[in-house]
Amino acid sequence: MSEGQKKLGKYAILGVAGRGGMGTVYRGHDPVIDRKVAIKVYTASEVEFGSEIAQKMFLNEAQVVGALDHPNILRIYDAGNFKGRPYIAMEYVEGLRTLAPYCKPDKLLPMEYVIRIVQRCAQALDYAHRNDVTHRDIKPDNIMLTVNDDVKIVDFGVAERKHKRSDDSFQTVGTPTYMSPEQAKGEAVTGQSDLYSLGVILYQMLTGNVPFKAPGLAALSILITTKDAKPVRELRADIPVELEAIVSQAMAKNLESRYKTGEEMAADLETVYQQVARASVALSPEEQFDAARELRFFQEFTEAELKQVLDTATWERFPAGESLVKESSKEEALYVLVSGEVAVELDDCMVCTLTKGDCVGELAYISDDTHTATVVARNNVSAIKIEIPISKWASIPVQMRFNGAFQKTLVNRLARTTRELGQHIKGAAQQPA
């Protein structure tokens, strides 16, 4: 497809999103549904060289992923052939990037962030496996992060569906470094093979090292099938024993010892995540006071009043993509953001963002109403959480301080909304008729 071509079937082409060995991905627009899409078009060299395999992989991915609907699996909307060019129209997500850079020793992510990423992958794989789909090529390049640091599993080109006869073209599948022992031996591949590969990714994201290295495929296969990987705590001492156990169980050579389902692995990761997250916000009382003192929400509170607040509050941590509050829920908790950024969403549309010093959930906290919006962490967020109704713990002066802070919050948000509305109206007026 030429750079100057602006249409592909019904889709308008807006530009190139990326290029790879399998073809070119374009940013596109579906005029019928009025949404952005990513369109993967196989290149001429791809189709002409090994065209039968390329066509099978194209069709396989479209059929497999087209039947899946999970927030952590990149959705496929449509597939077709335009002027001899097979294409797939997929969910468009701005700013996708692979996990690969974060598997290097000098670019490792915070431990709790790694745990959450792998947990979401385990949940997505559990969903795929329960729908009889095995990915068969789980690796860092096939796991993407969004600008909000959420997870998307991609590239199901060699995936296998349980009740469909596997194509002989795909018998040898997987990327050597991430292959399970059964893959390395050419045996049947199941959902447990995907979990082994995910365990290798967890190993690499925690340590910056792959578990096995060898100069060739044959030598690597021998290591994968016969040797145990060096325990992760020997490479990084701050890794909890419980997390090391998860890595070991995911990478167990014996299928009986390995995780049976992604759900099991995700549940164990959640337990360790809570342990690691609590440790990461385990500030001393003096450190908590100093951090809270900097927040504009508590600007008017005296030292004694702020200490009264902190005696009641807890400190919580939310990874990117996790909800602090959910629309229509009745949780009566107030959050004051200590660090990070959250998005306020109404009917899946982002209304605004809030940052350090802003409060969240105040309407439900001071009234009997449900939450009117969902608030989602855009990155790692720390927050002061108050669950006990204010009348049951706060002195009258402290209650008055809260009322003043809530009023100031309301005024500031109204002012910001007015400014944004004015800018929107001004911009619309400047548009040519």
C-alpha cells in the first residue's frame, strides 16, 4: 500500500503507526462506527515470500482474537482483503510500547508494578485458556503497555484453538528463550506452556536476566529441559521469598508442579502484591506527617488537627489502571492524593485529571449518595484514605477544616471547568464554517 493512499476499503488511513517484519500498521478511522482503529496490512514481500504461511497466520489471528473480548487482550474488529492485501482492523490504543525495554538491568520497573503487569497477563491468559485458546508465543515483544500503563497482549498469529485441528505450519512455535520444556521437546502445547513463558518474563522483569542462555537452539533446549534456573533471590536479594516461589512454580518443568491456571497464578501474585505495596508505603509517623503537611488539601489544618486526621487514616497505593472509586458504588471513603495522577471518568469518557493534593470521593463520603464517576490511577498513586464517617472521629474544629477544604475544592473545580468550557467554545468559534 502506497504512502499516498488514503483509503483501505471502508477505512480512512490517517498515518503510519509502526512497521515490523509482518507488515505495516496504520492509524485509521472507521466512518461507520466513528472510531479510531489500527490496521495491520501485510507487505508485498511478506505475502509473496512464504505467502501460504503468512495468509494462515493472518487468518488464524483474526479468527482466534475475534472471538475474545478481554480488557488486557488487544481486540480485533474486522479482517479482509483489499486489492490483494490481507489486513486486520484492530483496537487502536495511543502510545503502545512493548515490555522489552523493561527487561534490561538498567530499566527495571518498581517491583509492585512488575507484579501487577504479570498478574494482568495471567488473568488475560486465564480468560483465553477458558475460551480454548493457547497463545503459544508469550514474550515481552507480545505484551504491550498503554500510556496509562495498562496491559495488552498481542500477536495471536500462531495461537491454537483447542477444538480446531492445529495447522502443521505452526507445529514448531514459540520464541526459544521463552519456550516451555514441552515446546522445546516438540510436545503438545497447552495453557500451562503460556504460564511457563509468563514465568520467564517475570524472572526477567525482576532481575534483568533470562533464566537460560546458550549459543544455539539445541544447547538452549537442553538447558530448558534439564536444568533449573538460578533462583531469583540469588540475583536480587530484595525479592520476597513468596515471589520467588511464584516464579519457580510458573517455571516448573513438571506440569504437575506448574500452575494449572492463570487464575491460580494471578491469585498468588495478588497476595504478594499486597505485601509489597504495603511495604512501599510503610512510612514512619514523622514521614507521614511531613508528606501530608505538603498537601494543599490540608493547608489550613493546624499541626494538632492534622495529627488527628492521620491517627484515623490509612495509606494506600494503587498501580496504574486500578480504580480508587467506581461509578454507582456506595463506598464511603475519602482519598487525598499524596503522589501520582488519576483520571476521572464518566461513562468511560475522561472528564479531567487530578494530582497531588486533590481529593477523591468526597461527595459519597459526606453524603449517602453513590459515586457519580469512576476514578482510575493513571500511574502509581499513593493516597491517604479515610473510611470512618467524619462525625464519629473528628472534633468540631477538624470537621470545620474539612468543610472549608471541600468548599475550596468545589470552587477550584468549578473555576477550572469554566475555563475549559470557555476554551472549548473559543476553539469552536474559530473553526471555519
